[in-house]
Amino acid sequence: MPVSEKARAAARTFLDPDDEIRYIFPAVLLMSARPCVLIVVSNKAVKVLSTGHWSRTVPRTLEAEFPRQTRLGPVEDHVGARFTLGGLSFELDEEYIAVVNAADLERGARDLLPPDPLPDL
């Protein structure tokens, strides 16, 4: 299920004014007192936002922040979908594996891809 616009708007408050969300997905921070988190991948950073105990959709605090070039994957899917980010272990629904893979592919894409031949379209 996609992350709601309400959750996206709340997550934007944790970003710089000139930054934008590229990817956002819910996950569970394993072995944590505040396990429900939103992973926000923006143009500038990867942020882990805790949603607290009573909501899985509205971010409350910044748990961790990493440079945008940080790789999220690979996602291990032999016992649920899990990945490690900055020494922290996360579990996510299988439907978000493609989101993690896309974020990882995009992290260096600006340097690897040729310029857009039709930028005005």
C-alpha cells in the first residue's frame, strides 16, 4: 500500500526547504523500542523517521540520517524482506523491495546516465 499524502507531508518537514522526497516506504527497525519507521530517500539524504508507538504513518522524530550515496540494499528475502542500513537492521513488506532497488539504482544515476536529449519535453 502506498504511503499516504498525509505521511509524505509530515515527512517533508524533516527535509531542507530545497529538498524533495524521491522514495518513501515504511519499515520496522529490528531490536528497537521504537520499531515503526519511515525510510525517506530524498535528493540530499536518506533519513530514518520514527513514527512512535501509536501510528505507523506519521513521523515524529529523526532516528538516523545518511548521505544520499548510501546504499540501502541488498534486500535479503529468505526469511522475510530485510536489509541493513548504517548497522541498523530493517524489515519491510515485500512490495517495497522494488522501491529499495530503485533508490539504489538512482543513487549514482546522475553521473552514469547521458544527458537528457529532449529536456524540454
